[in-house]
Amino acid sequence: MTFEPLRYDRRPLRRFLLLALPLLILTMALFQFALEMLGLQVDPSELGGGIDLPGYVRLATWVLEALGLAALFLLVHGRGWGWTSGLLTGWIAWVFRGPLLVVTVVGFAGLSPRPWWLLVLSWWVLYSLCGLLLSGVAAGVGLGAEPPPPVEPVPIRHEVLRSEPMRPEPIEEPVQEQEQPPPRF
């Protein structure tokens, strides 16, 4: 099984990144806001005495997550799976952010797993939304679309090289006819 190297056109790739990264950060922020407003956010004290992170740390983690999701999406999308690549990207990221994190933290720290699994479920929804968003942005900017076929090259006329330097040909100016006065009667 051979894979071709991933190659994206620079313009659609640049547009994809300029649109996708802020949209992912905004999606994560709005999702967090919605969880807090609906009262579905897990209290940090239930997670084992955690603290509420300052805003700049939370923003930095969203930026890091957005970069990671966009990079993973570019790897998965390069295989040509369309909208499925977005969901696959979100679910791959969720496996590492969700169940593996819970098993590791709960197992090593000896914490109650119930509030952590509630977080895992909300992260699954968030990452699925982010994956679909990435697919939509990629489709919108034409990322991974087949480039137009190459244009036939124009044949080059080969001229015989002269041993003497070329002298410019004199330009002949068109002779203007002098106006003759109209005949008198």
C-alpha cells in the first residue's frame, strides 16, 4: 500500500488556516459558555480539588487545541474522505482528550470517575462539532480540490545563433502624404 505525499495548494491552505483557527477557538469558547449558562459544566471541586484556570490559560489551551485539530485534519483530509475526515479528526482527538485522559487521571490519582465521564461526553460533542466545522471550512475554500489541468506549453521558436552581434533594424516611418489644396474652379 503506497501513499502519495500530501500536497495542498498554498492559497486554499492559507485561507483554510486563517478561517479555521479562529473559528475553532470561537467554537470552543461558545461551547464552554453554553455549558456554563445551561448549568452543565462540571464543578472543578468535583474533579478532585481542581482550580478554575485563569482566562489566559484557557485561551492558550484553546489555541493549542485548534492548532492540533487543524494539523490532524490536514493529515486525514489529504486522503480524500470529504466530510468523513472532519468527524474522524474530531473523534481521533477526542480519544486522547477523553477516555485515555480519564483512565490515566482517575487511575493514577484515585479520583471518582463519574464527573470525569460527564466531561468526556461533552468533549465528544465539542470535538464532533469542531471536526464538522473543519470539513465545512475546507469545502468552502476548496482545500484538496483537484487543481485545474496543466495548460499545454507554448512551443518556443528556436532561432539560429549568430556570431555577430545583432544590430537593430532601422525602423521605417510611414510616409505621410502631403495634403494638396482643393482644386479651384
